[in-house]
Amino acid sequence: MTIIKNICCIGAGYVGGPTCAVIAYKCPDIKVTIVDVNPTRIAAWNSNKLPIYEPGLDKVVFERRNKNLFFSTNVDEAIQQADLIFVSVNTPTKKSGIGAGRAADLAYVESATRRIAQVAKSSKIVVEKSTVPCRTAQSMRTILEANATKEIHFDILSNPEFLAEGTAIQDLLTPDRVLIGALQTPEGMKAQQALADIYMHWVPKDKVITTNLWSSELSKLAANAMLAQRISSVNALSAICEATGADVDEVAYACGRDSRLGSKFLKASVGFGGSCFQKDILNLVYLSEELNLPEVASYWHQVVVMNEYQKKRFVRNIIRTLFNTITNKKIAVFGFAFKKDTGDTRESAAITLIKDFIQEQAHVAIYDPKVDDEQILMDLSDSGGVVDTRPQVEKHVQICRSAYEAAQDADCVVIVTEWDEFRDDRLDYGKIYAGMHKPAFLFDGRLLVNESKLRKMGFKVNIIGKTELAGTA
């Protein structure tokens, strides 16, 4: 029986930080060290202002930090001391070369694996925590075994994360399931049980699922693809609802009452974002193409196409409603994070929308309660390195400290992120209406506000998936 007393996590990002902080929180007898080559990020983890926002994360970190939870830039020392190493580095979509725009860039995974092979002085259990294509573990295994000796042995496990940003800590404390994949050898299954024993400090045994390596890797991509597909399906229905007078909330509710479907991820919106869905679907598309399954690739790619269509459709509707031009008009954008309760902006629908607004020469006032100003400017200036758009962005964008400041003298308000503070029972929309140009338009891309209440105030309200004709002949 293998007993783990010392854990190292390579990568102090959205996955590694919260995951290993919770492990330290629930397993006080295990030393957990989270390492990263970025000294600024590590300094933030050791400060009173953590580098990421996640409800409940600060409590977990502050409770165990410098007791059995440590953050360090000394990667080599942490690797050498660890019994088990989580590899939790970034796996972005490739920007160039074979598979550009779809395949995952595994450079960071390979670099971390080679670092482990280079500095390890004793046997280790190495765990894939990053989202990776199916059979990535084989590449890691090849690198590690090429550097193994009779004295040093490496076991590879796959332990994908199923966290939703905004609820990550709760997802870790009470997970639907913990998935651990291993080679089906005596050594592999022994390592698998060692990791399972860690989780079973707080996770019921029946929720710890053990599979082979490849099933575990593919399950992560499959889960995200299916969830994203549901969002794109209900967003496709939202366009039909607007054209026919049906109400997308009512349609989704009716479908969600079917026990074969369930109600989760049936909320129409301006589009899904985040670090996982689009990246993982494109990865699945590329995998299907490489396996010579073009019809399968086309099927899953359509989910991404629908997501982009929803964002572009929303923009076109705003322009058409504002008398077919938004040039020199002020647009107040409420929210920049890809969803509420996180500061993450990766693939946020707000980026696409605001870039389109800038292209139309509009002035955009942005307010988000958790996203830093510099992050907003960086995201909007990113053109893939083709051209420096920062001056153009700064010319057209104003970052505000409150929703009221953003809406002052605006021609329209656009709700892009479903922060609770944007609800009409939290925000004084009467005050917002009074400060706007008239007619005052409001576009709700998150089904957040009470349409009739705002119409009575004087707003011209446009809600995704709904129309004023709903329920009329």
C-alpha cells in the first residue's frame, strides 16, 4: 500500500491552486506545495489578495497556508520531495502549425514532464490534471520511462477536473464524481488507489470512479462537449423563439421537466465562454479529424459555430434596434467575465461583442465587479499578434467603477455577465434610466431582469429568446 505524505502541484492557475488548496484543507497530514515559474503569481498566492477570485477560496487558503499548504517558485525542490505530482499547466489551443485553431498545445505539459524526469531522485506518481487530448499520458510515460532507472519508477494517472468557475470550491468539497484513470497493471492500479485514498478523506467511496487512462482523458472532453452542446441547442432555440413569439425560458422549463433531459444548462444566453468548452470541443473536432471521422468532426464543430452565431446575432440586433448605427453612441456593458462569481475572462462573450462595437465606432463603458482594468484592455487588444490594437481600444473604451457610472449618458445598456448585482431587485434601474439618453434601450443577454418592470420605467427592453409578441395572436 502506497501512502502519500507529500504532494507537489506544478501550475498555480485556476485548476491547480483551488484543487490542491482543498486537498491541503481536507488532508492536514499531507504537505502540499504548489509551484509555478511565475514569481508574480506565487507572490499573489502568498499575499492577502489571491490571484484568482473564487467564492470560498480565500477561507481555504488562509486556513492552511504555511501550515501544510505552501506556494513556491522552487520547482525542483518540490518535485524532489514529492511522492505525488499533479501536472496542472495551461493547455491552450494551438495558434500555429499542424492543428492550429483546434488541437491543444501540449508544450507546457511536455516541459513539466521533462522537468520531473530531469530532477526526480526517487519514484513518483505523476498525475495529469490539465485537460489534455486522449492518449497524452502515453507521451508523458515515454518521456518519463526514457529517464527512469532501476531505482526510480514513474506511474502515470489521469485525474481530470470537472470544476465550474464560480462554484469551484463547492465542486471540490462535494463533487459529483472524482475520476482517476490508470494503466491496468498492478503498479498502475496501486498508484490509482493511493490517489483515491487521498480523495476519500472527504469524498464518499462510491463517487470515486476508477477507469483506464484513455477513458479518463476522453471523459473530460466528452463532458464539456455535451454541456456546451446543450447551451448551443437552447441558444439555437432562442432565435426561433424571437421569430415566433415563443418564450425561451418557458420552452427550456418545459424541456427541463423531462427527466430524460433535466434542467441544467438550458439557460439561453449571448453565448458560452470560459477556458474549457470551446477549447475542448475544438480538441474533440481535431481528434475526430485525425481519426478520419469527418462527419463526427463536423457535428461537434457546429456547436462552436452556433456559439459564434449567437454572439453575432446579438450584436446585429443591437445595431438594428439603435436605428441601424451605433457610431459615436455610448454603450454601457454590464459584465466582462465569462460568467458570474469569477474573474476569468477567457473566451468571454463580452470580448467578441465589445470588439464588434469598437469596429462600429461606438464608445463602450464597461463595468465588472471582479475583472481588473488591465485584463480588460489586454483581452480587447488581442489580435493574435497581427496588429497593435491597444491605441484603438483605449480610444473607444472607458472602464468604470460602478454600473451607474457606466450607464451615465449611455444610449443603451447591455447585460453580458449574470452578476447578481445586475438584477433589477439589486440595482436601481430607475436611477440608471434617468441618467441615460432617450429612448433608453436595455439588452439582456442573460435573462436577468424583469422585462415588464423595466418597460414601465420607460426602458425599451430587448431580452434574448423573447419578444414583445409573446403569447399574442
